[in-house]
Amino acid sequence: QVQLVESGGGLVQPGGSLRLSCAASGIIFSGLAMAWYRQAPGKQRKLVAAITGDGGINYADSVKGRFTLSRDNSKNTMALQMNSLKPEDTAVYYCRANLVVGIYWGQGTQVTVSS
């Protein structure tokens, strides 16, 4: 059974940092294309950062230079380090895995940036 579980969200002041984690189970993690998405209230879910199977990483323009995606294949985890957070980063953040049998999503973790 494929399962993706996000953690690390919370309330942070503008300019602060958070580190999100996505733990995967039921899959062979190494070589998978994975991504972080976010969805703000009333808006569509959008790509934040993605990593290809061979390790190439892309970021949305809005987070370049502030967010860093990383993965640890030995632990089946993917992380998103978020620095210099802004109120517009407030959203539910989702982990996504692209498997041969389909696309899987985690349940999401709320990130709120507010003073």
C-alpha cells in the first residue's frame, strides 16, 4: 500500500523558516519523480518544487532562492526547507509521487505565515 505522509507544517512569522518532510512507504523510493505542491484557500493547487528520477530539481519562480528540495533515498524521505517565508506562502503543502501505476498524494500539511 502506497502511503505519503507530510509533516513539519505550522505557524511561522514572516521571514521565518520551516522544514517540511514527506515520508514514503510501500514504494521503491529511489529513482521516483516526486514533487511538492501547495494550495492556498480558494486557489488551484500549484507546483512548488520537483525532483526527477535522476535528481534534477526545478522550482517555481516564486520560491527560487528561498526554498530547497532534497531527498534521502536511504530513509524514503523528501524534504522542503523553506526560508524567508512570506504571507503569500500560506497554503496546504502536499507531497506527490509519480509511480508507473499512477500519481499519489499525501494528505497535506498546513503552513501559515503570519505575524
